[in-house]
Amino acid sequence: MPIEIVVGLPHLSEGPILQRARAMGAPALISANCLSRWKRHEGWREWAGWRLRTLANASGLASLDLDSGGFTAMVRYGALPWSVDAYMGLAASYPFRRFASLDYCCEEAVAADREEVLDRIARTIRTNRDCRMRAVDLGIADRFMPVIQGRLPTDYERCIDGLWHLMTPGTVIGVGSVCRRPIFGPEGLIAVFEHLDRVLPAGTFLHGFGVKGEALPYLRAFEHRVKSIDSQSYALIARYDANQRGISKTDQFVADHMERWTRRQMERRCEAVRPLQRELALPAPQDCRDDPWERAIAAAREEIRTLIEDGDLDHDEITIGWIEQWAADIYQAGVCHG
């Protein structure tokens, strides 16, 4: 089957963009962030729930998927403003075709170093488990889409191992932190999808969040595995085009770009399969922790990640203070027994 092109919508306000999406008959996706309500409290902007009435405007779309908006939330607010229960309440409020788990993205803009990437993978495992359990309670587990995260191709395998019970035949798995990747290279888009194709169980499928359209001819090699991709890159193209022309970026202008972009992706997915640059073997990360304190910090991080994945700590509780106190206990124990 050809890879499905899902159009990311910036909002569900009635107008040219939504009308064009209906007319195109394209499957659509929205972010939880675009349905958020905010209020000012003592000078601070606070999340105040969902604008659920807006969902009525989705009538007439071919289908509608929901993304948790993790990257936007981390960049804008530094954390997820909504809890698992709040997000799952949104997921249950409309018959979304698929809704993604809450997750913790691993892009460089959010996760500056290797330790933070591993922390965010652990949190992603925990939020997937929590969202899945809540989905079962709400009777919507059949529409739940697990999300895996990572920086290196092999990072995603850690997520898969932690969520193996969710990797059942027919499941569509969302792949995060891929929209800003180059197509090629040892950490590129193709390397990630090639690795996932080798390690995932048969019968499971992938959805790529924000995948570049130019990657489609290469992804055709994985049509047996890649179910769909989504993107809202047409909005960036529209902004650039409007700036170049010196005109206003109206919703009508954006809608025209959305339609042209979608048609171009349809053409790309029919192009001949392009040869792949095979995944390159990466050198094993070097552990230069000869210092006892650095070893204690590393051990503390690993223990805390395990507790988060197992549900003994909340996924949003890990802090530098926690890590250092935990490491101090490990360090003291090592000194006493050294």
C-alpha cells in the first residue's frame, strides 16, 4: 500500500484551510496544543483546559488524528502543561481515528546532552504505559498509538523493549524526533526507519511525525512498514513565499499552498524507489567516568530512569537535585565499601 499522506492542520477554526482540507478529502492531524485554553494568573500564563467545541468543526474531514504536541510544549513552556488524565480526556472527547501517546521528544533543541536523551526515553516509556492504561479504562484503546523516541537509531530500541507488550500485530507506532533530521547519515531519517524495520515485530507499522516530503521516494523501500507520515511544512513554505512577495499570509494563501504541497507528496510517493544509504555502524559511546562522583551520577540516573519506567516515580519528577542527592547516597556507599 502507498504511504498515506496526513495533512497537519494549524487549527480547526472554520475558514479556508479547514474548507480546503475537507474538499481535498485528505486525512488530517491536529496537535493538542491548538485546542488549549490559557488564562493569566498573577502575571503567569496558565493552561486552563481544552476548547472542545472547536472539535465540532472537524465534521466532513476524511479522518482526524491527534498528536500530543510534545515538541511545541517543551519549546514554548519547558514542560507538558497537561497531565495524562487531562490529555486522555481530550482523546476520549472525539472519535479520533488515532491518538498519539504523550511523549518526551529528544531533539537537540530540547535534549542538550546524552543523559537528557536517556532521561526523556525513560519518561516516554512511562507516559505510554500510563496513557495506554487510561485508554483501556475509557474504552478507546483500539485507537491508541504508542510513540517511541530517541536520538540515535538504537535509542528507539530501548523504547520498543520497554513497550514490547504494546507492539502487537496491526499496531501503528508513532516515531518521534524525526522531523528535523537529515535524510541521510548515521542519525538520519533513513537510518532510523531502517533500524526500526529490522527490530520491530512483524505486522507492526510506523507513522512518521513531521517527515520531510523529499524523503518519500527513499521511504518507499519501507512501504511494508511505514503506514503514514504527516507534516505541516506547507505553512512554512507559505510564510516564506508571502515574505518574498511582500504580501499578507492569509488563510486562503496558506490553503493554496497546502493543496499544492499535498499533491506534490502524492506524486513523490509514486516515484521510483531510490537506493538507500545503508545504516552506518556507530562507535560505542565512550564512558570516561573514571571519577567516582561521575560514576555515582551515572548510576543514579540509571536507577531513577528504571523507577520512572516502572511507575515508582512520576515521569515529570526527575530533577537535578534528585539526581545529585541520589548520587550522593551511592557515592557514600561506595566510599564506605571501597
